[in-house]
Amino acid sequence: MESLGSTHKKQNDNKDDDIISKLPDSVIGHILSFLPTKYAVRTSVLSKRWIESWTLIPKVNLDDSLFYSPKRKKSVGKQYFINFVYKTLLFTQNYSMQSFSLLISNNYDLTLLNTWISCILKKGVKKLSIISNLELPFSALTSHALFNHCNALEELTLWMCCCAIKVPPSPFGYFIFGSLEVLKLDGIIFTIDESLVIHLSKLKKFETKRCSWLSAHDVTIEAPLLESVFIQDVREPLSCKIKFSASCIKEFTYCGYGSMSQPIVLSNSSATRNASVDIYLSNNGSSHFHETRPCVFLLLKQFSQVKWLKFHILVVIDQPNVVVLPKFSMLSDLDLACVSGKVLLVLLQKTPVINTLVLKDISSIDQELLNSAVVPDCLASSLQVVKFEFVNCDQHELLLAKYFMENGRVLERMSFSIRFSVVFSSKVIEEFKEELYSFKKGVSSAILEFDD
């Protein structure tokens, strides 16, 4: 005889089954979309009612690594994935597609991959991500689909080991991506035969890493709503000039590796007044800053009205080169790393209203240099906070700290963040602190702070 509890449980289970059975196919498809597409298909076969629901999933995620296993021959897993991709492209409904993600980590025929990507681009998805560690050149058909069939695309991510894309000719001289808001490119090499204008009326984020634009002509990015720009590692010496027509930039970051040969031009430099600008340069085997100088100085000149600037220079830069830098008449926050004492003093001369200065790994400074240098105006009128980061408690850091305390008429606070490798040298730290406090008594009322 069944207990009252078991009877009640069966009634509840039946109610749950009734609720699930009444769910629309589109809702079931939405639920299944939270799984990798492979598992969404497997789940849909659990019920006759769900058997076609996977074709309505709004998010497709195809990852070929899920189809390979130690128990299965590689060739079998490869064919299994190929068949699955074709089935997905054939049966999924275009009108319900919100996002499509394709992750490729194994070798396939390039014609096959281009066929898949062309089909995906023509599906009218809103969010597209293609990630691969292979060298994957786009065919003419795929390139045409990218530039002519992506009007609905809102977010595009192409992360490749190396992907060559030849921009197709345009009868109008421009391409329009009317819905694109986020663009992330990595490892893309564009080849362009003519001047190119790309209209991106809704673009807010532009990010490129290890990309090149090979052309004898300029490329113009028209993006009136663009807020964030990130450019890393322009490698090709034949890269063309990139012009940004944007008036809302809030964040601009450039990371270069010793040979910045691609000019970056802002059509409205005054519109970057409230932008936070980060410039990172490293030598990457090169030891001469003159190779990067023209484009770097052109770039910095366009940010002469910004209020926040990070300038990290891991290349050799001498004082004469810094002298030709623009005057940053509105700069209030300056973050410097890996520059010499001479360069630091010149930059301080060019930042008359600076309020906060952050220093990392400043080298090559001595008492004679500090005694002979003209005291920058900012030390007497505006500089209130100096932060030393990754401090080694070295003599040149001590000299520089004393210089700021002695000449900083409005200095309120000076902080020191001790480098981790020095933290355990308590004697060195205590001697550093003692000498600073002893010097401070007679020259400054600034608060000294230490973070060990």
C-alpha cells in the first residue's frame, strides 16, 4: 500500500512534467542554449517533445576540443565534429540566433573552415566569436561575407594565431557596420588596395592585438560613440595610417614593442580632454628609441590636453628626445615607469599643473643632477601627492624622495610601496624610513606612508 507521502510526491512530479510539457519550444531552446551545443543536442533527445528544440537555441557554442577524447581515434573525433558543424549550420534557425561561438584547436582543411565561417557570417547573428590557434587566411568569399553581410552584428571577436584578410573592393569607398558596438581583433593582417573608410555609428569599444593594416593608403574609422581604444603590438613596417574620427573617447591604450611604425591620428584631439591615456613601450630586442620616436611623439601630441596619463617606457630614451614632447598643460595625474632621472625632470617641466605623480623603477639619478636642474613649477604650485611603487629602498630613490620634500611647497603626502623582494629585508627598510623621517623634520610637513 502506497504511503500518503509517496502519493503526494508523484502528484508533484506529474505537475512538474505538465509545466515542462507546456513550455514553448523557444523557451526550451533558450534553456538549452546555456549548455555547449553538443550537450544541448544530447539533452534534447531525452524527450520526444524536445527533439527539435535544439534547433531554436539562440546561442550556439561549437568547441572542437569537446569532440576529442583519449578513448576515441583522432580521425573519428575530427569527422564527428565536422558532421556536427554541418548539422548545426543546416538546422539551426537564423531568425532566432543571438550569438555564435566557434573555437578551433585542431587542423582542418582551410576550404572547409572558410565555408563554415562564411555560412556563420550570413546567419545574421548579433554576437560572433571565432577563436583559433591556426593560421587561417580568409578566402575571398569569406572576406566578402565579413564586410557585406554583417549589418546585424553587434559584437565581433576574431582571435587568431595569424589570419590574412584581403579587404574586398567597395564601389562606394566605404563599408558600414551599422549595429556593431564591440570589435575585438587579434592576429589579423588586413591587406587593403585603396583608401578605406569604415562607418561604425554605434561602436563603443575597439580592441586590436598583433594586427596590421597593410596599405599605401589611409584607413579611417568613423565611430562617433567610440569610448575605449586598445591597440597592442603593431608589427609590420608597412602598416598604414589609422585615423579615428571619434569625439567620445574615455580610455586610450597603446602597447608597442620598440618599432611603432603605424601612425595613429585622432581627428578631434580636443575631444580626448577627459580621456585616460596609457602608453606602454618596450624594446623587445631593440635598444633605440629613435625607431619609435616619430609616431610616438605624434601620438602623444594629440593627447596634450588630457588630465590622466600613464607613460611606461621600457626602451632607451634620452633627454633631447623628451624635449620635443608637447606641453601637457591640463595634466593632473601622471604615472611614469622605467624612465631616467633626466627624463623625469624634463617631463615635470612639461606638466605645470600636475597634482598626483606615480613613479615606478626610476633610475640614473644623482645629487649633482638634482642640484643643477631647474626646479619645475609644478613642485611649487600644484604637486600634492607623490607615490613611489615597487620601491627597492635604493639610494637614488632616497635622493629623489628628498628632492620632492625639499622643493615641494604644496606637497601633502608621499607614499612608498615596497617591492616584494625587499619586504623581508627589515633592516634595509628601517634604515630607509629612518633617513627619510630624519630629513623630513626640517623641510616638509608632508605625510609619509609606507606599504610593506
